[in-house]
Amino acid sequence: MPSHLEDIKTVSRFLRGTIAEGLADPVTGAISEDDNKLLKFHGSYQQDDRDLRDERRRQKLEPAYAFMVRARLAGGVMTTAQWLAFDRIASDYASSGLRITTRQTFQWHGIIKRDLKPTIAAIDAALASTIAACGDVNRNVVCNANPVESRAHAAAYAWAAKLSEHLLPKTRAYHEIWLDGEKLVGEAAEAEREPLYGPTYLPRKFKIGLAIPPLNDVDVFAQDLGLVAIVDDGELRGFNVAIGGGMGATHGDPSTYPRLASVIGFVAPDRLLALAEAIIAVQRDWGDREERKHARFKYTIDKRGLAAVKAEIEKRAGFALEAERPFRFEHNGDRYGWVEGHEGRWHLTLQVESGRLVDGGQVRWLTGMREIARVHTGDIRLTCNQNLIIANVAAADRARIDAIVAAHGMDGYRRHSGIRQHAVACVALPTCGLAMAESERYLPQLLPKLEASLDRHGLLSAPILLRLSGCPNGCSRPYLGEIALVGRAPGRYDLRLAADFSGQRLNQVYRENVDEAALLDALDGLFARYAAEREPSEHFGDFLLRGGVLKHRKIAAEVVA
């Protein structure tokens, strides 16, 4: 029997439901639970402040409802005019500045119901959108964050943008509800169709990422559809195709698990859109619509078999994939500081802790970036590691950009430890309804303690991938961290270790359900061994396997001929 959400989608009239009526209801700050499920397809989640939940209950008040809104920005690229517009939206409507997500876009939190429609309209006026930033559809397409590093990078980004646009839902509900578009009635309403998704869309969310070796800064094997760009003699030849990646799991349920995508072949660029359609169609028709915990594409593949899924994809696409081309990844963090691209343009990557852009103390992100956006003649890009790039800077303008960055305390990347430079944390409490433990708010407390331990062992500059997640659903891609904390309960985490430094091996549970004292003690001992026993250039995760701390397991990305 289909899940309740499938019933909601079936009768939603292509995602309309009664969202418009719920927004107009002045009695409550919420919308109905069914409409909240549909709202995700429009790029928003209804949330409440969990810090205030108990007190409001005691006062017999409804929860402090507010909404999160997420933009759809393929590859995280925006103009300076868009940056300023998004900044104004944060000031006018949101409660906590701008947040860079792990999918290369912005989200705004704390938007009250009466401001939800003006917020989405303002995003549209900035020539962006929120449609399909959430929901059971293809979400924001992520891509190596520096499309102008070379002509091949620019070509790869162009394909990411084409995929994003091509796979958008076709419903007019978004324009009707948020932009006062003309409502479809009569024959026009009867004729409305979703040619790819159908009336019930996909069984679960679908994620696409595109990486350009040797940098895997999008964690391409964590995607439902991962595309590894193959560049030869400076030209983009096509993409190795990897399917079935996904980070979500449920504590205590072994039938749920993280999975790395499997490489199934190579596709030329001119066949990419047709292939993506075929892959999504297979998941649309074969995915589990009864149990949402098992509805991601990874479970479809493991249930049906990788070879069978590949064969069905090729059948629907009308062509066979070519053999996989050689590639090599070396790194999946961001490269901070200035990097020169082609045509003499420069790009400055800045580290933003947990992606949180606010003004506080000596670090004034909003003010500083506002000043940069007013004088910068290039564009701005977000990364999947929650950082940002001031891109397309003329050599003569570098000194001015550097001066603004330093004046506003935004140059922390120059001083940060190796582990701090590679730390990623999800939002978690107080707004995420799934969070079991702190993540973003805990990271500033945890990092100094880890840094003190690393410093004692002479490892402060060692690059180590650290991922924090408030629950096992994996928005911060914790299963790809050399060190990862996955929330169990307030103050308690699973400690996972030994992913690699290139995003091609999952980590393993080292300690379950431990508190801070236990995890710090465990890591201090491992840091001591790493300092004493590591080989030259050996990464922490690799050392843990070579040193026998954890055993090798078959948890790397696989390939099918």
C-alpha cells in the first residue's frame, strides 16, 4: 500500500493542495501537516523553535512556527546583484542571516507565515527560484565550485545548469501560489501534466552532483546521480556515470545505510540530458512508494541489482553507455586563498564556519560581503563545503578585495588549523525537526578541544575531514568524514572514523553513543599514534586502516562493466 505521502501527492493537483488557503489563515502561524509536505516541493519547510517548545507548551501557546526557505542555485553561482538581494531578504524576513548549505545554495530561517510569500517573491525578483529545492524531485544540481578555472570547468558547469533547468517540475502551482500567476481552470487545468515526474513525482528526493578530477569537492559518490567529468587536452569529453549514492540512515535499522554511488559507464555530453531523464524515470517507476525509509534510489539498485538497473536505464535512454574512462581524485575539501583561472582571472575562496553568514564580534560576514558585492565586477560562488568564492577578479582588483576581507575579519582561513579548514556541520537544533543532538552550535565548542589535542601531538596543520551531523540522515555527509560525529541524543554521538580524503570510502563506527569526554579521549589516543606512526603524506583515515584501528571493509565506490 502506498505511503500516506503518496496519497497527499496524488490529490494535490500538482502540488497545490490547500497551501494558498493555509497561508491566508490569520488564526495560526502554521499550515496543515499535509500542506507542509507539499510545501517542500516549493522550497520551504515549516519548522518551530525547539528551544522554546516546552515553555510555550506550558503557557498553552502553539509552537513558535516559522519557515525555512531554500533557493535553487545550480552550481552555487550568483551575480553580485543577486547576493545583495539575498542579503536584503535575510535582513527583511529571516532571523539568523544567510546560511550556505551543503548543496551549494542559500537558505533562510525564521520566516513567519505572513512573510513567506513576500520572501519567495523577492527571490524570484532576484532572478532565482525556490521550486524543487526540496521535495521528491531532482534538487539543486551541484558542481565543482569554480567553473572559470578552465574552459572545461565552464563547460561542465553549463551542463550542470542545463540539467537543473531540464529536470524542473512543470506544474504551474508555484507561479499561482507565490507569484500571483494566472490560475489554471477548466480544460487548461485538466490538461496540466508532469511529463517526466507524473502526478506523484518521485518516491523520494533525488540529488545530482558533478565533479571535475582531481577535486571531488561535491562528494560526487554521495549523489543519486554522480557525474565525473572527463577532460582530455583541455576539452570536456563527457562524464563517467555513477548511480545510487546516498547518505541517509536510521539508528538501529540495518535495512537503512549510507551507500556510495556505483560507476556504470561513460556518456558523451550531448546524451547527458536523455540519460538523466532515463535514470529518473527508472527510479520513478521502480522506487519504493510504500516505505519511505527505503525509497531512495540506492535501495532500488540494491533490491533490483545494479546490472538490471543499468540495463533498464540503457533501454529507456535508447543507447548503451560506453566503458568508464580513467580518473583520479585527490582531494574533496576546498582550496582556500587565491587561485588563478584561465584568461587571467583570479578566485578567492573564504572559509565560512558551518556556512553561517552573520555579523558577530570581529567577524562581520554580512557587512563585509555587502561591501565586496558593491565593488566586485565578477560573481560569487558557493561550495558544497559551506564556503564561498569571490570569483572572476581582475589581477588589479585583488588588493582591494583582500583589504575588505581583512578589515571585516573574513580571512580566518589564513590562521585556521587543518581540521577547522575541513569541518562541515549541519544546522540541527533548534530548527531541524529531525535533529537528535547539536551540530552547528556544537562545532565552535568542539573544535578548540580537538585543536588542543592535535597541537599537543604536533598535528595542528594536518588536514583532517571532520563532519558533524545532528542525526543519521546525513545532510553534512558525515559518512564521508575521516572523523564524524552522528547525533544520538543531546550530548551523545556515534564516533565514526576512517573515510578517505577523496570521498571514495565510507567511514565505520568506532564508538557508539558516547559523550564528549569519551570521544575526546578516544581521539587523543589516536592522534598520538598518528603522529608517531604515520607515513609521509599519509592521511588520518588511511592511517587508521593501515594501523589496524579499523579493518578494511568493502565500502568503497564500485564499478560495473
